[in-house]
Amino acid sequence: QVQLVESGGGLVQAGGSLRLSCAASGRTFSSYAMGWFRQAPGKEREFVAAIRWSGTSTYYADSVKGRFTISRDNAKKTVYLQMTTLKPEDTAVYYCAAGRAPVVAVYAYDYWGQGTQVTVSS
């Protein structure tokens, strides 16, 4: 079992930055791939970024590539999403998730956090 709690969301102006954190509980955190997803009102949940259990490989949606960076600290059982050059279209609830592989499919992840709101004003 892995429990996930996101933090770090908020209101920011376009062009600004935020860093999201996802704290995990459970002894097996380091064996899981971690992903960040987001869901805007009226839209489906979409993949943002993922990282292998070792942290050696990362994957990004085209819409955030070059602006967002995913990282993890297995000793702290925490995964991060550094977001820069934010745009109004990045506004969404952001979720972290734990799964067996760093893939884009929502259904491939076994555990989810409750989400944190990110709002980017123009």
C-alpha cells in the first residue's frame, strides 16, 4: 500500500513557477514508478510526467516538455514537479500517482493522491 499527499499548488501569474511535492507513505515507495497527471474542468485526466523508480529516466507530455521537471528523492519518499513558464492552459488539479511503470495511461497507476489545485492567471 502507498498513500500519496500532494502539496504546493496555488495561484500564480503566467510566466511564473511552482513546485509541487508528493509525499508518500509505505515501505515500497522506491519500487514504484511515479507519475504526475492533471485534470482541468470538463476535461479528462491527462498525463504530465513520469519517472522510473530509480530516477534515471523521465518522460513528459509534449505540452510541458522543456518547462516542467519531474524528480524524486527515495530517501524522503517524495516526488516533485518543478513547473516553470506557466501558462493559463496549465490550470488544473494536479495528481501524483504510483504504478509499476512510468507510462502515460491513467489505468496503469495503482495509487493516487487527492490532488492539488494549480491556477495560472493571464
